[in-house]
Amino acid sequence: MKIETYFSVKTPLSIEVRTTVQYWEYLVTFKHPVIKNKEGIIKAALQTPDEIRQSKMDKDVFLYYKQFDKLYCVVAKHTGMEGFLITAYPTDKVKEGDVIWAR
């Protein structure tokens, strides 16, 4: 089975974050159906976040926050200059972690 990239965007940290068609379907079907049809918001949160935090649990995991109709958190794992989407969801608050970048 061919693995097809669904989208790939560059973050303010110059990391190219991507996700596959299959993984996006898994996210919007099972993990967080609330983000179905919100690809534009997820991409914007990665490209022009309000804030980026580094996870306290895993130093290779970064949380991208952006306010739209509500606050969204997009979680990505960085490996070198590339990264991949772990999850994305609306949230009530920003999680703990070191602020890496802020607008």
C-alpha cells in the first residue's frame, strides 16, 4: 500500500510537519472527530501559531497553540528538520511546558 502525504507545512521553527492520508483519517474517525473538516485550522496552527511549547514528557514533542473559534492544540514530533503530526484537538487551556516560540 502506497503511503500518501495528506499535507506538509513548515513551522516557524523551520520544521516540515507532515501527515498521511491514512493517519488523518484515523485521527478524524477515532481519536478526535471534532477536527474533521478542520484541516485549514490545523495547518494554520502549525504555520502561524500563537505559541509553541516543548512537552515536559518528551523533548522531541512540540505543542502548537492557535486561537480560532476556540483554542486549538496541534501536537507534532520533531526528528531533525522534519516532523509528523501526532494529534490535534480543541482545548480549554495551554499545557505546561517550556515556551519555545511566541508571536
